[in-house]
Amino acid sequence: MAETQFVTFGCRLNTYESEVMRGHAEAAGLSDAIVFNTCAVTGEATRQARQAIRRARAENPDASIIVTGCAAQTDPQMFAAMPEVDRVLGNEEKLRAESWQPGDRPRVAVADIMKVKAATPHLIDGLKERTRAFVQVQNGCDHRCTFCIIPFGRGNSRSLVAGDVVEQVRRLVASGYSEVVLTGVDLTSWGADLGGTPRLGHLVSRILYQVPDLKRLRLSSIDSIEADPELMEVIAGEPRIMPHIHLSLQSGDNLILKRMKRRHAREDSIAFCQALRSRRPDIVFGADIIAGFPTETDEMFENSLRILDDCGLTYLHVFPFSPRPGTPAARMPQLDKSVIKARAQRLREAGAARLDSFLAGEVGATRQVLVETEAMGRTEHFAQVRFASRMAPGAIVQARVIGRGDGHLEARLAA
């Protein structure tokens, strides 16, 4: 019998949760099944999931197809209406061991995610076919950005207690992982719902102190306006924190930021990057930017383009605006799709130019590279490296950068 396959879309949190589900499925003896862990952040993400489900059914006519994740949580009936789909599980239900046990189960099991009040720890020993481990520290979001459907897929913000997070990191390090990424839906809100309301900086410091064998720690996307003083201190001064921070910016124009219901101004983002760079000059920043948000004028878009230089961004994730039904932004005056597409392309080109400039400056440097496959790895700054010879995945090696290609560095082992 064929083992259960997991197809994961979207964020690092989904990747972590797919491993939790894999453990439950294996313990229950589930086989001949394909599980789709979907994303709802854009309409395109949902479209891709539906397309993949249809293709999987055509190629695996006898397999059981189970759909879960944020798109399944926010629109379960859409997936239930697909003849290819056997079961639909909500985001809370997918993490319960009983959901994967054999026997008669409801075809659709999706409860009200807003009623979930606490985060439950789910310990795993590793992530299949990955050399970098993701650790969930938080789930859900209390904010209501006007473009975002994710709170309705994930529920309100809830944090795992620090001891459970430390235990998970310790377990992964004992399994051989050299690098761990802390992840959540709204990572910098960690602790707000816990006793004493600790902040993310406290959690990061505790992990580093209590797991001394952890070689590298990364943070997934953060909201700079929520960064606490201890977090700033540890990022600036702890070499085991990798010098690469990804920011949830979304726009570089203050009026658009207000219409998005974001909590920062462009000046806050610039000041944050300048403050960290002054303390840790080698740090690099990435960011999410939405192109073509409703009412965005040419001048407003130019402010988003300028934020790349003003913040000194190295990596850029560009999202063409996609109205999500049920969100306030979907009811705002929309831009023509051709305008959105053109602006997204300009942002991508500007982002590619900044990345290329950074990579050019890396030639000749010696970097510590986490080997991800026999041919590829990532530097401390998250730059992709292609090796001149075969490497052992999972190792951290000292490599000399000898050149660069399209979006990557080329390196060989340092002498």
C-alpha cells in the first residue's frame, strides 16, 4: 500500500503542521491518501490548490483525497463540492490525532476557528526532506488588515508557552538540525495572551540560553512595529541569530497603509532598519509588498518603490493585489488588473536589481553555508548558494564565494 502524501501550500507554519499531520497519519496506519494543506492568502493560491487536487485525482484514481488548511477553513463548501475530494478538515481538526483514525468520519469537519482559545503543542522530531526545521510558537492573529483573510482561517492570536517551544527546539537539535526557524501567523504578537505578557525577545533569549547546542536561529516574517527592546538587543548582539530579517511592510505609502489598517508608517519601517543596521552592519532585510492595492495612485506606488532603497531591502516578495471575498478591501474601488500586473512587474524588477547588487558584493567572501541538498545551500544572509562539488545535506560548511548566477551565489569549500 502506498504511503500518505502531503502537498503543502503557503507558509512555514503550514509546513510544520504538515509534519504534525504526517505523524498522526502514520500512527493511524493511513495509506493510499493524498493530503492537501492549502493556503488562502491570495486567490491564486486557492486556484493552484484546486488545480493540483484535480490533477492528483486524475493520476491517482483510487487514492483518498483530504483537503485542509486555510482555504479549506475559510471556504469548506467549495472543496466539498469538488467530486475529487473525499474529506475536508478545518485547521483545528487537522491537528487532532482522532481525525486520522480509521472508521466512519464526517466528510466535512470544519468548526468555528474563532472559538479556539489556546495553542496546543505538537512535538515533532523533524521535517521530511528538509535540513532547516520550523517551530511553531504562535497561531492566529488579532489584527484585521483590510486585505487579509487569514484571521478567519487561523482564528485569534494564541501563543505556545515558552517551555513547550524550548522543548521542541531541543528535540529538533537532538535529531541533528543545525538551524531552526521560529514561525507563526503574527510572530511578534507572541506572549500577549500568556500570563505576565512576555514578549518575543524573551522567548528568543530563552531558547538561545537553554539550547546551547543550537547553531543557527532564524525568525520568520515579523511586524517591526511590535519588535520589543529585548528582541532588538538579541538580534543586534547574538551571532546565533542569523542576520536576515523579513518584514511585513505591504506598502511604502502612508495613506495606503492606513487603508490597509496597518499599524506602522513608512517612517517607522525606515527607522527600524536603520536602527538594526547601525548595531549590526551586515544585517539584510526582506519584505512583503502588495502591488495595486485599491485606490493606489501612481504617486503612492512610487512610494512603495522608494521604500526598497529607503529601507535597504535585499529580498522582496511581491503580491499583486487579489481581493479576498469578505474583506473590506474587496469592497474598495479596484484597480485595473493590467495596472496591478505592471506595478508588480516593476517591483519585481527593482527587487531583482537590489538582490543582484547584494550578490555581487558577496563574491570573494567566506560564508558559513547550511547545505540543503547535495548541490545547494543558504548563507547566514539566506542567499542561495550552488556548490562546485557534491555536499552532505544538513552540514554547515565554510565556503568561499567564487561567483554569482541568476539569483544565486556560486561557491566551493574554503581551503
